[in-house]
Amino acid sequence: MSQTVIIGERSYPVEVVSRRPLRLRVGGGVHSFETISCSPTGEIRLTLDGHAYQGWRYSQGDEVHVRVNGRSVVVHLSRLGEDEAAQDHAKSDVHAEMPGTIVAVECKPGQEVNAGDLLLTMESMKMQIGIVAPHKGVVKAVHFPVNAAFDRAALLVSLEPLEAA
């Protein structure tokens, strides 16, 4: 599925070129991600095109604030080709972007979460990836326990959106 990433004022199309190893086409260039890890405190470590980076990230809705090597950017994520109803449905259900295994479950049914709160930690291709809430809501169900394997697009967590007060 194609994505658009907006960094600052510029918009870049993003496509997955390969999953093993993870290679993404961003704009006109192809980049390799060898390791990516995100801690619950927001610390990130990644190897991009053979260079190791460490920094911080904070997610809020479709915005991700990233600080790496003394530089801060705000990244806006949006899916291409989805109508508004499909986006609303997707926001209530958290699906796997790639196959993997659940390493940790950080939420439980009935728990209220905010956008960016860590819901699960998954492992895929030797990377641990934090799965965060896309919006404020209440956890309806967690569909996989720790150590369970799942396929790409599997429903991981169901959220019920909270109405704005």
C-alpha cells in the first residue's frame, strides 16, 4: 500500500520495495532499514543505509515528532487511495503492517488510551516495533497474547474512539 509522508512542507510518496531486508522507496531514492527499535519512553534506534542513528520520537494521531542527530522534524502520515469511511474504520482497528510475533502486551480491554500510547510490542525480521494507539479511545479487545505469531494485516487491537468533549 502506498503512503505519503509529509516532512516540513514537502510531501514524499513511500512504497515498500522489499520486506526482507526492509527497503523503502521514499521519493526517488531507495533506503534500507536494518534495525529499528522504539522504547516505550520514545527512544528510537535505527540503522538506515548502513548508518546507525539514535534519537527520540513522539506520536500523536497522524503526526510523529522525531529528533535525530540534533535535528527535529514533524512527519505527517496519510494513506493514499482510501475513502474517509475506510480511514475511520482503520483508526478503530489496529492491524499489523507486517507479519510478526507479540513480545509484550501493554494494554487491556476497558483501558482508556491516548494517541501515541504503546499498545503492543511486536517482533518482525529481528526488529522490535512498538504499536501505538492512533487516537484517543478505549481498548475493546486485544486479539493476540504474548508469543503469538500473526500474519500481515492481522487485527491486533480493537479500539472504540472517545467522543471529543
